[in-house]
Amino acid sequence: MNYVFQFNVVWDHLPELLNGALLTIQLSATAMALGLCLAVLCAYGKSAGPQPIRWLATGYVELIRNTPFLVQIFIFYFSLPAIGLYLSANTAALLAMTVNLGAYASEIVRAGIEAVPHGQVEAGRALGLKRLQIFRSIVIFPALKTVYPALSSQFILLMLSSSVVSTISAVELTAITSSLQSTTFRPFEFYFVATGLYLAMSLGFRAVLSTTYWAVFQRRGVG
Amino acid sequence: MARGFGSDELLYLLKAIPWTLLLSLGALLGGGILGFLIAFLRIVPSRPLRWLAIGYIELFQGTPVLMQLFVAYYGLAVLFNIQVGAWPAVLLAFSLYSGAFLGEIWRGSIQAIPRPQWEAATSLALSFPKQLWYVILPQAARISIPPTVGFVVQLIKNTSIAAIIGFVELTRAGQLMTDATFKPMIVYPVVAALYFILCWPLSLLAQTLERRIDANLGIKRRL
């Protein structure tokens, strides 16, 4: 091996890389929030909705969970324009990430809902609460608390898989890295540093998520 | 005049499936050996070895597969001074990636075996490797089957990422077919359907096995 590593080139372009990382964080955080809403809706539909809604939710979840994220992105970005729906790269990426997370997280949330003791639901019914009221004020918070660790890992997996959206020219960290390495001819150094940035981001996200857990659940003493 | 999407084009996609499967199988073999090693290192009574294994898992679960692919691809080139083909790089990266996940799955299965089993083996004067081999692993193997099958589904879907560095498997074949026919609205959904046909039976198998093992162990799963 007589290759000379030149990390100073990467250092010169660090601001651009960090800009890319910022878009990765923005995309991931937005998709997490939207995907969680979608997941809760879907889990509610699956556990309490009428039969057609249940089938619809099950179909959605199975379809997404058994096809690759990359192909889902291609469908959003390349296939939808064929039926007249044009999305920008960033919108398509965000949409694909949200839809993807929604399916995985809805299975997790549903497990949490099923873990809420049935007596609590009956107590709510005895108080004359409506179904949606029971779900909103009795079931959902303890359910989310139970499955929070699983949800956080899913969030981090989503952040990592967001690197794949670089293929449709959404200019997040991976895309920036790819374009920089092709103009500087130092691919190994750039990808090495970008991998380190991703590692830092997943540790950072984990810290933020556990702080959120404390702020939302622990402090209020839910569950 | 672009060509249409007929039986020839479908055949082209079908012919790419063996590459997807071959890559998954190769990564499963490589990752299986590595994962076994990692799971073993995670439970040996030596702190430095455990830290080594934890570091490995953190690194490969905390960074995107796509980045691991790029680093392997250009890293091999740096190491051997020549541009290696996509196949060894892809195989290496997916093996390392699978090793981290399988290692964690199998460690969990080993640690799910109740403590008294270890104690009983100790009281029979078996050495640590013999305790592991004759008493713990046969029981842990059963528990580990459903999550391992679940991971294989994950792996098959993730091999699609190899398309980004130009390895021709199902997704890359889909891209090439789209370029030839200009019909992304047909090609990508067909590709997704093919993945679904590969993955769905395995997903169902994982669910069934999980339920059967729970029933055998007398676990009423609430989560």
C-alpha cells in the first residue's frame, strides 16, 4: 500500500459537508414527526377501525415493510411524474421517508397499544368517555412510553437510511460527499469522514431522543 | 421510439433476481461467521473483548450501509492499489454490516436463556466453551430463528443499495430497464412487486415461528 492519505482536502470542504449534514438532520427530524403521526393514525385504524380501514392499514404496512426503501424512493420520484405528479427531490425524499417510517412505526405503536391493560380502557368506558377520548387521554401516552426505546431505534435507522435519498439528487450529506469526492479525487478520505459524521449524528440523535423521553414521559410521571 | 415493457423486459428483471439472492446469501454466510464471533465476544468474561465487540456493533449499526459500501469500495482500492470490482466490495460491506446485526440478535438469544441453565452446567463441571456448546447454544438457537429470518428480509431489501455503486442486481436492473423503456411508472412498481414476492413469505414465516416458540415457552406476548 503506497497511497498517501490527504485529509486536509476534506478539512477545506468541511463547511459544505456540515451543510449537507444539516439537511440530513432536517429531513430526518421532519420525517420522524410526520411519520409518527401517520403511525399513530394507522395503529389506531388497525386496532379500533372498521374492517376496510384495517385491511387498508395492513396492506400499507406489509407493502412498505417488504419492499426496499430505495425502490420506494424511485417510485415517488420517477414513477409519480408519469401520472402527472411532479415532486422536487427534497419533497419526494421527505414523503418517501415519512411513508416508510409510518409503516414500521405503526407496528411498534400497535404493540404499545396492545400492552395497555384492558382494565384501563374499561375504566374509561365506565366513565362514559367516547372511543377517541379513551384513545387520546388514556391509551396513547402509556403506549408510546412502553415502546419508546423501539421507536428511537427506528428513528435512528431512518436517519441512516436517508443517505439513500442522495440517488435522487436531494443534496444531503451523502450527495454532497459524492460530488466533492468526484471533483477532488479523494473518495476514500471523503467517505471516511462522512461516515464519521453519520456516526456522530446517530449518537447525537440518541442523546436528543433520550432527553425527549425524560421531558415528555418521566417528568410528567405518565404511565 | 422507446421500447415498450413486455415479456422480454420482465425476463430481464427476473434474471437479476439470482444476483440479489446470491448477494444476500453471501452476506448471510460472511455475516453469520462474523456475527457468531461478535456474539461470543459479547458474552465472554473479558472486558476488553466485550468492548471491542460493542465498538464494532456501534460502528456498523450507527452508520449508513451506503457509506460502508463506499468506504469498502474505495478502501479496497486504496489497500490494493487497483480498482477492485463491485462484487468483492459489496460482499465485504454487507458481510460486515450483517455481522453487527446478527451478533446482537444472537447475543440477545443467548442471554435470554435463564441463569440456572448456566449454573446447572457449571455444577456438572463443564468448561465455559462446553457449557456454551452443549447446554446454552442448542436452546438459544431455537429462540434466535424468528429474528434471524426477520433480518434476512431486511438484508434482501438492503442489497438494493448495492445498485448505487453499480452492482447489477434487481434494483439496478430496474434502473437500466427504466433508461431503456422510459416507463418508470411500470418498471419500478414491478421491481417492488418482485421484492415483495421474495420478502413477504419470509416475513410471514418469521411471524409464525415466533408465535410457535412463544407458545412452546408459555409466553403470552403483550408487546
